[in-house]
Amino acid sequence: MSHGLLEGLLQEPENPSFAAVACHPHPLYGGTMNNNVIYRVARGLYDAGGAVLRFNFRGVGRSTGAYANAIGEQEDAIAALDFLSARQPSLPLWMAGFSFGARVGLDVGARDPRVVRLLGVGLALTVFDLSFLYPVTKPKAFIQGEADEFGAGPQVEELVARMAEPKRLEIVSGASHLFPGKLPELEQAIGRGVAFLQDAR
């Protein structure tokens, strides 16, 4: 896949209704597919009936290669979509991500015509320009910690307000970027975000 080999974990319910790729946070700061936030994102998607592929970006875990400044990681996300699309060719594709993974996944998902739903958690607005999302008409849901160090609730509200419909934003009260002490609230928010995406037209 992409530059070489990517390590991944595919979870498939008996009769999936959609298939989703979940992208982990920044590889240079300890991000892996086993990050506790992206794990919960994947679980929420699976619980809603999705076949979910988590994978390690190049240079992480058993994935070959080295960090490539988000450009190579976009290639990795496309490779993950290719794999999932080939395995589940009849299912609609979703793209999800947390932090750096949201930046990569949302960019790829916004541009790839195969992707029909977008889910972003912990948008790092102080690090990444996400204005590319403004004109995107694909249904999209976002979850943000109220006190996120990389994009507090009001900043994300302003960003999402400029985006085309359909869209949904949920702010988790008192939560910072990694949602410490707020994981149950995060799980509930993920469930509501996924339900919105399933119902969106």
C-alpha cells in the first residue's frame, strides 16, 4: 500500500452498512492507531454498523517508511481507502480522524469522490489550515474539546459556521485536546455524530 507496507486493523460487523477509515494523531508526537481517542472513534463507527480500518501511518509501528510532512500520510490514507474499497466494494466510504489524522483524513475525504461522509475529532486549528472544508457539501460531523489547546470551542464554532451544509459540531464541556477525564463524554458525542452522519442527506 502506498510507499510500502502499512500496518492496519480491520474490524467488520456481520452485515456492515458502511466502511470507514480512521486516521490517528501526529506520528512524531506518539500518535498510533491505538491512540485512545482514535480507538473510541473506531469503536463508535463499528457500533453503528461500520466496517472500520485503523492503520499506522508510514514509519509508525510496523508500517514501513518515515514521516513525510502530511503529504506522504495523505498517500497512506488513500491507500487505506483503496484497500477498504476493494474489500467492501458495495459499501459507502467514510473518512474519520483525530487531530493530525483529522487534517489528513478530512483533506483526502473531501477530495476523494468515493468518500461520502466526514468525521473529525480534535481539530488542530492553530497548526493546520482547514479552510479547504468551507465549500465541501458532503455531510460532516466534528467533535471538539471546549478547552482544546489547539482550537478551543469558539474557534471551531467559527470555522464550522463558514462551512456548507450538512454539518454538525459538538463541543465537549471542559475537555482538552486528548479528552483526559472526558472519554465517556467523548464516546457519547461520537455516537451522536455518527448518528447524524447516518441520517444526513
